[in-house]
Amino acid sequence: MTTVADESARVAAAAEEPVQSPRGGFRRRFAKVPVDVWFEPLVIIVIGVGFVIWYQRTTFTETESASMSWPALRSTILDHIQLTLVATVIVVCIAIPLGIALTRPSLKWLNPIAINIANIGQAAPAIGLLVLFTFWLGTGFNTAVVGLVVYAVLPILQNTIVGLRQVDQRTVEAARGIGLSGVRTLFQVELPLAVPVILNGVRTALVILVGTATLSTFIGATSLGTLITTGITLFLPKLLVAGAVLVALLAMTIDWLGRLVELVATPRGVS
């Protein structure tokens, strides 16, 4: 009799519980999404739509059309993206392995030297670096890539070192204690835990490269900086505004994509 009464009480309590609607579940999932993940693309869309409307309704002079016609503009944007991505790939291939090496016990003594050398590239004016490399390597795409790599190596190198250093040594010791080798511990324990910090450095370097790549126009490499410098030189405000807006849109888009990669690559439970 008591069992029947208990069962009836459970059924009644279950009936009184509010049914969670799919909309409520969506709201909870949406609330867990970081603000920048959904807010930044909204800003990008608003600015992008505004630029497209302005572009379609604006009448350009013959001089402006030489740079602002869609084939010329598309080519300039693609050249800027190519310059940025090539420099980024090289920086990542240099900075992350170097950062890993500098956190190993046998090479820790080189840490201050490497950071100071990378700091010189970051502290020096970007246009100064490009000009110096021009005297050595000449003008063009390759020289611009070398200058950008030297300028952007510090954020990734520093974040790689910081990310690996902040991994709890007890976790590393536990991994070694269960028989993992140093290499397996690095790739299965240390690097996954350091991913958020490392990717944050990559995002920072990407944004730096997008902005700094505009200066490559001074050494003969095509980029969106061509629009800006032409607008300033010939006093064509439309070219100046178009170049500045497109650089800003490209930087924000790359930063947002980097944020998505950071969220996907970060192991669950690691903030």
C-alpha cells in the first residue's frame, strides 16, 4: 500500500513539473555562446552591407574607377589576403616550434635571448623594417613577407611559451607516471591544455598582419594599402575610405574566424 502511494506521489510531482520548451533550451544554449562569437559577425555584416550599398550608389571618376572597378578591387583584396596568409603560415611554422623548444628544460636558458630578439622586431616601426629589408632583398612580395614575419613573430612565440608554462606540472608528472614519453606528454597533455593561449596569440598576429600588410605598397607589393596611399597622394577620399573600410572588415573577419577555430580546438573543460 505504501508503495502504491509513493508511486502516485511521484507521478503527481512529475505532472506538476514544467515542461521545458525547445525555445527555452535554445535560449540556454545561446546564453552559453560567448558574446563576441555572435556580436562581431553582426558588426561585420552591418559594415559590409553599408559598404556594398555605398559602392553601388557612388559614381567614381575615371581615375577612381581604375582602382575601384570590381575586377581591380577583387584582385587587390586577394593580393592582400595572400600576403597575410603566407606571412601567417611562416610565422606559425617558426614561432610555435621555437616556443615549444624554449620550454624544454635543456633550452630554457635561451628563453630571454629569443624573446628579446623577437621583441626587437615588434618594437621597431613596421615601415622601417620593410625599408631595411628592401635594401637587402629588393622590392616586391617576398620582401614584404619577410618584413611581416619578423614583425609578427612575437605574439605567437610569447603565447606559446606562456601557454605551455601555465600547464600544471602535477598533470605533466601524472602523465609521465603512467608511462607516457616526453613527446606523447607534450602532444597529448601539454599542447591541448595550452591551445587557448596559443591560438589567442595566432589571432593577435593575424590582426597585426592584416593591418601592417597595407604598408607593403611602399615597397612594391600590392595590397589594400595601394588604395589608401593613392587616395592620400591624389586626394581621392573615396579610395582612402574604401581602403580603410576593407582593411577593417578583413581584420574583423579574420579575428572572428580565429575565434571560432579557438572555440572548436579548445578541449572541453578547458577555458
